[in-house]
Amino acid sequence: PSIKLEKRGFNESSFIADCGVPSVFDAPLICLDCTMCCNSKSECYPTEETNIQKSNFSSYKEFTWVFFLSDTGIVIMIFLVSFMADKYNHRSEPIQSSIQRSESMKRRAKKYAFDKMGERSVYSFFLGKNWCGWMIALAVLGVQLWVLFVFVIGAEQDLSDDKSDFVFTWKCFRD
């Protein structure tokens, strides 16, 4: 069932509905205008917009996708700008000098990367040329992103979903 309320000067705590799970009804009420949503255990939560919704995202899942795609785009742009700047700065060097400089820089960069991330880190496989190592590192990265996504889905504010990890923050005893 759906409820429509008109606000006529009442304070915000005036409109409390049984729209959470578990519900005393067969199906929870749908009340878009209510300011507090409760369940049959007298647990309640204000129905105000989350910070994510105030930022014009419909859910944490949407925000996460935009965040990861933006990060990926920024990393690609930094790589391309760095690559083009390096080519531009060393355009007049002879090829042999460029190769020697490049090998020396690769060794220093690899040593620096190993020092910062640690030789025992699975991400050190990204610094190698072995495809098996790359597959292991990509698999670990994929599992970590999947676990993060599971937590993002669990953080969604859906008071009508009994499987959600969302926690009610108020206790409103029935009359």
C-alpha cells in the first residue's frame, strides 16, 4: 500500500510510517512523504536524503562506478601526458643515448617501486614480464574489487530489503 501526506505546518517527527522490514503488514508501506520509517521491532530511521543522493547520485553503486571510471580516466591521462612529455623532452637525443638513459631509468624506477610496495606484495608481479605473474596480480585485484563491491551493495539504504546490512538508528516505541 502507498500513502500520500500533505505537510501542513507539523514538525518533522510527525509523519512516522511502518515502512521498514520486518513489517507488521504483509508488505511494508510505501510512504515517500514520511520523515521517519519504522519496522515491527520499533527500529526507525529518518527518511532524509543521504550525502550521496544530495550529490545527485541515485545510489552508492552508481557513485562507486563513477568514482572508479574517473580514477581510471585520470590514470590514463597522467600516463599519456607523461609519455608525451618524455618524448618531447628527449626528442633531440641520439637513439643510442636514449636507449641507455631509458634502461638506467627503468632500473631505478623498478628499484623504487619494489622499495615502496615491497618485494613480497602480490602487486610486485605487475613490475615483471611474466604473464603468469600478471594473471595472479590481476586476479587478486579483481577479487579485491569484487569484495569492495559487495560492501558497497550492503551499504545501500533500502529499508524494505531484509537482506540489507543497513542499521536503523532510532528506537521508536509503539503507542
